Amino acid sequence: EAGVAQSPRYKIIEKRQSVAFWCNPISGHATLYWYQQILGQGPKLLIQFQNNGVVDDSQLPKDRFSAERLKGVDSTLKIQPAKLEDSAVYLCASSSAGAETQYFGPGTRLLVL
Amino acid sequence: GENVEQHPSTLSVQEGDSAVIKCTYSDSASNYFPWYKQELGKRPQLIIDIRSNVGEKKDQRIAVTLNKTAKHFSLHITETQPEDSAVYFCTAVNTGGFKTIFGAGTRLFVKA
């Protein structure tokens, strides 16, 4: 069984630029999560999708972050414009049912200069 | 808002000793408690989980206990080995409300 795929693995941008991350969950997994993990901290949930609907985006900075999962499969997370404090690893995870065991992708390491 | 407190933040043990990590959650509707291990530069991976209708679960050297009344749950690793060195995260999940909250993590060092 293929795992959660993410791309790119690394990204370096300057502040005020835009960036987008892509995630393809495990086949058949209805729930998809995006987390932000700042160095030395635990993952912080940014947004959670159930199929193509958002069930929790309470911690998503909506003035600069957006995410979509149009067909209920893969998802993109966008930051526009990026700030220095957005430097982190962005983890995507999926689960077969709402909020059950989550399987994480390798993450995208973002550095904002 | 809801949160999960995890202690200690750092734990250093001698190989063969036991390690205990404790967590407290605030959302009384939490009913599922997975633990994740994250090695340096890698993704978090599930190592054990427990549901609210169970008080204890064991898998070889790893065990987890849950006290729903006190909203406490703990991870116990016995006979630690150097490969147990990693960051461990406790998580409290409200499956009905689609809420997942991670603890801040415990960095475990196992000295050979």
C-alpha cells in the first residue's frame, strides 16, 4: 500500500513570496489533515478535510493560508504572502475515518528568508 | 481552547531502564489517544493507541494507561534501547467532533 505522498520535499523562498504544497493521501482515506510543525514543537493542525469538505480550520491563518481538496482526493496548501515565521515543516496526514489513526507523509520543509 | 499538556519535555535514561511520559487533556469528549514517535528528520509514526473504554494496553515493551476521570494518560517503555531515542507525542482525539490535539512532545534519549 502506497503511503501519503507530498511534494516538494524542500522549498526556500523569500518573504512576501507565494508557495504551494501538494499532498496525495492513502487511497480510500476520506480524511486529510494539514499540520504545521515548527522546529522543537508538536504538530499544529491547520485544516482537516472530510472528503472535500472542511471540518476544522480554526487554526488556519486565513489571511494568508488557503487549502483545497476539490475532488476529495489530493489537496494543496498555499501560503500567500509568506512570512519569516512560516518557516516550518508542513505535514500532510490521512485517515480512513474521521479522526482515527493518522498516517503522515514525509513533510515539506519550508524556509522563508 | 482545548489543549494537551505533556511532561517531561526531555527525558534521559540509561539503556535497559524504563521511561514514562505523562499527558493531561482538557477536552472531556476526547475518546481516542494515539501516541506517535518521531525520529530526527522523519515523519511521526503511530506506535500505540488506546480508546476511552480501555484502561490499559500493552504491546511488547510499550504500554499505555488511561485514567478518564483524571484526564490523564501515560506511555511506558520498558527495557529501553538506543533505537527508542526519538521525540514522542501524545494525542487526544475527539472522534465525534473531529478534533485532534497533539502534546508538545518529549525528547527521549537512551544512553548506551
